[in-house]
Amino acid sequence: MAERDLQEVLPKLKSSHSYQESLSLLSKAKIALLKLNALTPQPTTPSSILLAAREVFEAGALLSIRAKDPDAFTRYVHQLTPFYELPPERLSAANSEKNKITGLYLLLLLTQGNYSGFHTELEGLELRQNGGLVEDDRFLGYPIKLERWLMEGSYDLVWKAMASREVPSEEYGVFSEILTSQIRNEIASCSETAYPSLPISSTKNLLFLDSEGAVVSFAQSRGWAIKDGRIYFPNQVKMGVDEGNEKALSQMVIENTLGYARELETIV
Amino acid sequence: MPGKTPHTNGSNPVENGINGADDVEMKDDAPNQLKGGKGKKTKEGDEEMTVVVPPSKSTKLSATPPSKDSNGDVAMDGTEETNEEDAGAPKVDPVAKAISDIKSNFPLLERAVTLFDARFSLRALRSISSIRKRLTPDILAQVIAETYQSTSPAAKSLLVALDREHVAFGKSVSNEMEIDNESKAKNGKKEPKEIIPEVDIFLGILIQIYYLDNKLNQKGAVFSAHLAERIHSLNRRTLDSLSARVYFYYSLFCEQLAPLPPSPSSPVVSIRPALLSALRTAVLRKDIDTQSTVIVLLLRNYLSTSHIAQADLLISHTKFPENAANNQVARYLYYLGRIRAIQLRYTEAHEHLTAATRKAPSSPSAAGFSQTATKLLLVVELLMGDIPDRATFRIPSLERALQPYLQLVQAVRVGLLGEFENVIRQHGDTFRRDGTYTLILRLRQNVIKTGIRMMSLSYSRISLRDICIRLKLESEESAEYIVAKAIRDGVIEASLDRERGFMKSKEVGDVYATREPGEAFHDRIRACLALHDESVKAMRFPMNQHRLELKNAQEAREREREMAKEIQDGDLDEDDLGGEFEGM
């Protein structure tokens, strides 16, 4: 009976476009899965149910991305993982949104600054992708390239990748906004140390801002001084910090030396 | 000779005196005693720890009557020595020799049980490597037939595993009589005694090894599963080191079965529950050998299917036993380093991997481990921004294996992006096989940073266009952002001029004005102190030695007192003498 429910709900879920409606459909589908004991794949679960379960979770994952709910998305990804690891003879990989969802998950980790999670996930992909490079995949290659550029510092390439329609699907666009503000902050902190001063007009290009007015407000939010159409960055060298360092340094040296003395005493 | 009791050998000083090799063997044994499970690093060599016990100590050790250890040592030497004599005699049949070699281990196992000392079973395990080459089902079957009574169910199951269930139990015994009457007599005496489970398991391990060497993986896996079940039902501390071995081969079989590890349906996945329950039991029984082995096996298992998150969880939920065998510690550190490297925790990874390479056995049969560990260590060092020592690449055992890595290091050191990508293209498959590919891809930014640093050191002012051309970057804008990031990250000391488009380097400060030398010094001292502590811990002192010393001290004190007395008397004498002299 629950199986029939599930089969009824699925096509509706795929065609529905309103968030509220999909949400209620999803919870219905999940209850049906629970009755079938198929929320996680059991050795006895038939393939058809596995397939249906996977589709439900994939729909849920994409929906939560559109609704900008990262927690729900992460939950769905974790629920999907055991399904993706099933051998192909039990659950065929065809029609699966696996790469799209994994790519989105990678992007999410990237925007959260969770680099160790990102690389852990990537390491797994590298091995499980039988044949064919991970980077060549349309969905997976995108976050990987972004990460590489971010680490290098080629922010203009990141910007271009997001601005031009290289984004592999609409769901990926959700992250663009977060990424933009993230790289803008990165660039700002780099500029603070790298340039003694900058003209406002070129700062506009540097920070990918739309107008000079936006530059001025951004400068103010970061506490930069503006004089004669140039931005002056507050001087980074703070004497107070150095003094504190000096004190900490000598304290460390003393501690170390005392430590050596103690150790030597135990040895001799 | 198998049947000889330790007692006769131990109290036979003439035999030991004659044999010149005896001392060497003693020394050989000593380090093994220090580190319990050494023999467990599979069949590959054992002697890597150079903890030297001064020879005077060991002689003292054998001189003190209460020390059982020394007694055992001497006995062991005795048997080995007679075995050598056997080998020397040309007419001895190699089959009979193999059989007697295998059987010579049974008294050791029995002694391990009666004395409750794991070292004897370890010694039995160590002898496997010499027996290994000669194993055939016939030899094993004969040993089983001679050891057990025909009604024993254990013998039956072992024989079935060998496809030799019809071996006659009686005949072989007489066969052995021809070879050696004396041992037969001893065996005859032992016959009514119950065969201890340790012997069962030992023979089981031998069968496992036979399967492994002959690539009978499917059979081996099934047999191992049975063996593991049997071990699980027995709760004997003297079985610990043996059961660790059983699990080791069990997981080795599974790794080599049909769908190889990276695929999710590999049998590797299906033995996880068995291993986890073995781990739980081992922890509850405080069975250090099995515990450490199984943890390492599980880590290897998870990493083979790259379930890094699970491996990380396993590490955080278990505690690796502190006094585990050295080889297991080395492996554990290697896997730990690998996981940390993937998680971008390079400092920790570096620490673990350095320890792993240092603990790796130096014998040539274990070269594979140190090669793999060194490869990973090199990549991690590069990722940390260090350039590995050139001498590492000249070590003969590593030289060939590290060739691709040498080219990689050279590309990173010079900071040439083109060359770096060339190396990746050229050796991509090697890196993939070594499991370092994704880590190496992360090096790209390091190459760029090194390139920028080189330029900032050599030019006081350089235009962004030149930087762009030198590093083969896509645009000047990229170059600008990259340089700005490098400045922010403290890679170079410089400033940018956007209007005129150049990078201006600042004067390089004196390194000795910074805290860097102090830190390097501190690191080295700490390493030395840790080494000292470890060697102190690794030393093994004879039991009750301190009492002897106390006694000595007491004697010395008495002697001193006497001496003082004498001196007092002497003083008097002197005075007397002096008096006389004066008188004269």
C-alpha cells in the first residue's frame, strides 16, 4: 500500500513547482518510505523501491537548495550517500542526479570555507569515478576549478566563471551571491596589505563593484580612509602588537630554557 | 629438535660454549624481547630497532639463577642450533626437515601457555618466514596427522581445508621414527595430553599462508572466516598474538578477491562488521596485539574505498594501544598521516609521517612500506612549502621509486608552472597508483608562490606583465590578484602599484632577527629529548636486578666500613710508624 502511495507521489513531486506543495509531497513520500523500511537501503529492499527512494531524496536535495536551506540539503546528501554506493546491479546509475548533487555539495562546502571537508569528499570521488577524469565532468569540474582558482588567488577567473553563463545549472547560481561577497572580502584584505593606496576608479574594477558609490560605501564598511579620490588603507604595522609579541617571545624562550634544564636534570 | 625439553638444553653449558654463533643469536634475540609483537609485521623482516643491550647485561642475565627468561633463551638457541646441524647433514629429507621445523614450534607454544609469556608464541610466529617457502599441503597434513589423534574434530577440519582428509594417522608416526628415535619417544609421551588451541591456530595460520602463497584467495577467505570465528569463541590471553595474525591474513584475502577495493561491492566492505566486532572484543579483553592489528586493518580497509570520513571517526573513537608492536605503530602513523594530509592538516600529517618513516623497518624486505611512506611525506613537505632534503632521493632503496617525485620537487623548487604540469602529465598514472595524485594537484598554488618568491628575490621591481609571462598565467589581472594574495599570506615582502602596474620588493630582513632560528632549535631539542625518553622506555631490565644491586650496594657499604676501619687502624699504624720514625 505504501508502495502505491509512493508511486503516486513521485510524478507529482517532479512536476510541482511551488515550494509549499513540494514540501508536503516530500514529507508524504518520506512517510511512505519509512513504512517500507527503505529510508536507508537494506539488503532485502527491492530495486524499484530503491530507485524511488533515491528519486525522493534527490528531489528533496534540489528543493532545499532552491529554498536556500543548507542544513536540509546536507541532510539529504547524507541520506543519499548509501544509495550512491550501491553496486550498479542493484541500483543502476542511469538517470541519477549524483554528479549534480555531489557538485552542489562540494560548492556548499567551499562557500562554508570547509576546505578539509571539500578535499575529503574530493578524494573519495577521485577513486570512485571509474574511468574519466573528475574535472571533465560538467557538474563536478565547476566547484573543483573554482576551488583551485580561489586557492591560487585568480579571483578574476572565479568572477568570470560565475558571471558568464558557465554555471552548469540554475541551482549552482544560488551560491554565486555568497561566493561573490566571499571573494570581495578576500580581495579587500589582500589589497589592504598589498597596496599603499588605490584610486577609487580602479578599485571599482578590482572589487567587481558596479559603481563608485558602492566602492565608497564598501570602503567605509571596512574602515578605509578616502582622500582626493584615492583610498588610503590604515597602516598595518601596529607597534602595540609587536611589543606584545616581544614579551610573549621572551617568555617562550625562558620557558623553553627552563624546560631544557629540567630535562637535563632528569637525564644526568 | 622438536621433542627436547628446555631443561636439558639449558643446563648443558658445553653445547653453548662450543657454538661460536651462540652469542650473536643472543644479541639477535634481545631486541625482539624488548618489543613484543615485532614478529607480527607479517613475514617481512623484524630487526629495525637498534636498542642495544650491553652484552655484559645479557651474560649477567644468564648467570642469575632466578631469571626464567635466560633459561628460555638458552634453550631456544639450543634447539635452533641442533636444527642447523640437521640441515648440515646431507641425507636428511627436506620434507622431514620441514615437518620437524614446524613441530619444533609446538613446544614453544606450549611453553607460552604454561609460562604465560607471549614471547614464546612470537618466536614461533617468527619462524614462519623460514618455513613458508617449504609449505605444501602434504607436509601440513602429515604434521596434523602426527600431532592429533584421529578422532580429533579440530584435526578433521584442518585436513578438510587442505583437501587431505584421508591421510592415515598411524603410518606417518612410524615414518618419523626412522628419522629420529629420540623425538619419537618424547612425542609418544606427550600423545595422551590434550592438544592446546594455540597449536590449532598456529596450524591454521600456516594453512592461511599456504593459500596466500598459492593465490587460493577465495578458499583462504572462507577458511579465515571459520578460523576467526573459532578464535572469537576462545578467550585465552596466550592466543592474542596468534589471533592478530589470523585477522591480518583474513583481511588480506578479502582485499585480493574479485571486485578489487575501490569498487563499493568489494568483499573488503563485507568484512568490516567482523573486524569491528573483533576490535570490540579485543578492547574488552585488553588484547593489545589484536587491537592494534585490527585498528590498522580497518583504517586500511576504509582508505582502500576512500571512506575518509569513516576512518577519521574510527580514529577519534578508538585509542591506539600505546605499547603496541613497533610495526603496527608505524603503519598506524602512516594511515593517520594520510588522513590528515587529505584533510589539509599538513603539520599533523608531517609529524605522523616522519614518525612512520623513522619507525619503518630498515630491512630490505620491508622496503615497500618505507617507500610509500616517504613518497607521501615528500608530497606533504612540498605542500607545507618546504623543499625535501636532496639526500632522501639518494638512499639506494628509495632512489628508483622516488624518481618521479624528484622531478616534481625540482619543478616546485624552481617554481616553473609549465614544468610542473609536464611532470603531472608524464607521471600522472604513477601518482594515481600511489594515491598522491589529488595531493599533488594541490601543489599548483605552491608552485606559483615559489615562482613569485623567486622573482621578488631577484628583482627589486618587476612589471605584472613580466610576472604573467614568467608564470604562464592567463591574464595580468590574475597575476595582480595572485601577487596580492601572496603578499597577504606573507609569502613575499612587497607592495603593488596599480597605476603603473609593477611589484616592488621590500628589503629582505635578517633571518636571525626573527624567532625562526629559535623555533627550529626548540624543535630539534624536543626531538632529541623525545628520542631519549623513548629509548629509555624501550630498554628492558632483567627482573629483580635492582635487588641484586641493592645487595651489591650493601656489600659495598660494608666493604667501605671495613675499609674505613682499616684506614683507622692504618692511621694508627701510621701514627705508630710515625712515632717510630720520629723516634728514630
